[in-house]
Amino acid sequence: MPGWVAEVDGRVEEVLRGNHWQQVVPIRGSGVHDVELRYEPPAFKAGLAVTAAANLVWWGSAAWVFAAGLRRVRGRHEVSLPEPSVPVQVRQTVSV
């Protein structure tokens, strides 16, 4: 059955279909056995990879937009101020 993995005593066994809808795991020998069934959908790893890639693109885009905004704001502060309309007198004192 697609996606199902069975382990019997640590060995991987094939999961078969029984009575049209039940799962059957062949067990060799009699006695007590440890049987583990896991569902690992085939598309899970592909979906996980697509999700990870989308997250990287989103966070990269967010960082790029944030950095562009910082460059724009920093550029505004580096603009020279206009000359004052009232003349400014500067006094210099020299001490000897």
C-alpha cells in the first residue's frame, strides 16, 4: 500500500492489501514479534522541500526590502542642508 512502511522485528516488510481494504503484514515464524507501522506519504518530502524553498524566498525578499528601505533612509540624512537665508556671523578668538 503506498506510503505505508512496516517493520517486523527491525526488518522492513511489504504492506499488502487484504480483503480489499485491510492492511496485511507477513510475519515469518511463530512467537512474539514487534510490529511497527508508519505512514510516510510519498509527497511529504516534496511538499517539505517546496515549503522550505518558499520560506527562503519570502525571508530573502523581506530582507532585501528592509535593506533597501534602510539605504533610502540613510541617503536622506546625507543630503546637505540649504544655506540659511539670514547671514551668520562667526567670531574667532585668538588667545596667545
